[in-house]
Amino acid sequence: MKAIVIEKFGGPESLVIKDVPKPEPKVGEVVIKIKAFGINHAEMHMRKGEWAEWVPISGIECVGVVEACPGGEFDKGTPVAALMGGLGRTISGSYAEYTRVRAGNVVPLGLAVSSRLGWDQLAAIPESYATAWTCLFRNLGLQNGQKLLIRGATSAFGQAALNLAVEKGAHVVATTRRQERFALLKSQGAEGVEIEGPDLSERVQEKEKKKFDAVLDLIGNTTILDSLKIVHRDGRVCLAGFLGGLAPIHEFDPLVQMASGVHFSFFGSFVFGTPEFPLSDVPMQSIVEMVADKKFEANPSRVFKFEEIREAHRVMEAGEANGKMVVVV
């Protein structure tokens, strides 16, 4: 089969298409014929040698059909999504024509629903929406009518969170680095839009006159201390992205920098498929159905061919994605 391989750490030119052996079926695992896969920032960091775990064939998610499943968990030909479970980190990932992943990291998409969407549309859903759903409704416990701030809302993850939160009935304020993206966020249901910056807590509280119920911070360590100032007592803050870079917080003194009674949590999607975080916990078929029913737009911002992977990475690294980019195999 053909696969996209990280030949060496570096820029997009480090990604090379090669012929490699097709994965063999194993009990407890599923071989998937990949139809399309999403592009993620984690894969950029793996390509550059900035991630703790990586394998030559990158890619943390995909959609396709079951090619083989010796354990009988799925019938051959079943349309499925797969994400995490070591994909692209400890086992060969989705930048290929076939992949093999643990059955617990595979979810059926539902033939009746998925047939109404193209593979490129389906590929825009798994990682972004599974992670956004978990952050919003598990970590943040978001309820109808609550006030939510999403920092980094024009990212694929941020737009997924915005769509799900608005559908739930939350009042969302979203941030972006560029004013020209205000219209996009408002068209998706954001009631307010702010320019992202280190003094955001002061600006939003002056404008909104009251604190938020929840903050989903996708910028990361550069903004999380500011985010903790934005929620009221019993409010929740979830850190789940690192758009601002991977550098750690050098000093964090809760006594001085964190308000009493505020709840702070982290979520990393690499835990999907573990006993505490089964992928079955995420209502993936319901999310796909919402997309098929056009309850919100979840189309990819750009679609690339397999041989255009270098250009896809160039666009991602330049910050020009404007949403979820996918590759059709």
C-alpha cells in the first residue's frame, strides 16, 4: 500500500509517499480501508520532532470502511471512524491507504446517516467533534442557557465546540486573532466575538459586566492564567489546546493566581479508548446525524488529494487553514 512517511524531522518536504506493507489483521484490532483523514496540529509537531511520541506514518484519525476484523466487533464494509489509540504516536497512523487500530478506538458511523455525507465531510468530524463534545459536556458540564467563552474559536476544534455549544443553547463569546474572521464566528452562532490577547479577561469583563460560567481555552499555557480570571465561583475552565505553542507555564501559584471556588481541568484526546475514556461515551452517530440534518455546518475548509499532503501541512503551519482540512485517499 502507499503511505505518507516522515522521512526526517523538518518542514513539509519531510513527508514522502512510499510503498509499505499493508497491515495484517489481528484479533482485537480492525483493519480499515481509509477513505479520508483529517489534518491536525499534533501531526505538524510530530513531523518537526516536537512531540514526545511519533512513528514514521503519522495521522491520528480517519474515516473509511472495515477491511478486516478477526474478533468480529465490526462487519466487513461497515463505515467507521477511528481516532487515537496510539495512531500516529505508537502505531502506524492514518496517512496511508490502510491502517490497523484497536477495536475500542473505532466507532460505527451508521450507514443510513453517513451515506448522506461525502467522505470529505465525514473526515472533518471525528477528532474535532469527539474532543469538543467531551470538553463541553464532560469537563465543563455545559448546560442550556449558560455563558461560554471559547478561546481560539476559528480553529477546527474551536468551530466544532462553537457548533455543539450553540446547538445546546449556550450563549457563546468566541475569540480570534483576526478581525476579518468575526463574521464567520457570528454566522455560526457566536453572540460576541473578541480579538484574542493576553488582557482578554479585563476586556470581556468590562464589556459583559459579569463573569462566565465556563471557558474552553484552546490557546494553551500562554493564556490559561488569564482564563482562570474570567469565570465566577463554581465556574469551570478547561484547557484542551495549544495553539499558542507548547512551552510550559514557568510559574503557577494557585494562592495568588487562581480564584477560590473555580474548577480547572485538562483534556487530551490521546486518552480516548482507555477504560476511563471509552470512545463509546461520545455520541458520534448523533453528531454525524446533526451534520447530515444541517443543524450546523461542519464542512472541511479545504480538501486535498493524497499527493498534496505537503501543501496541506504548509497551509496548516502558516495558519491559513480557517477550519478543518482533510485529505481524500
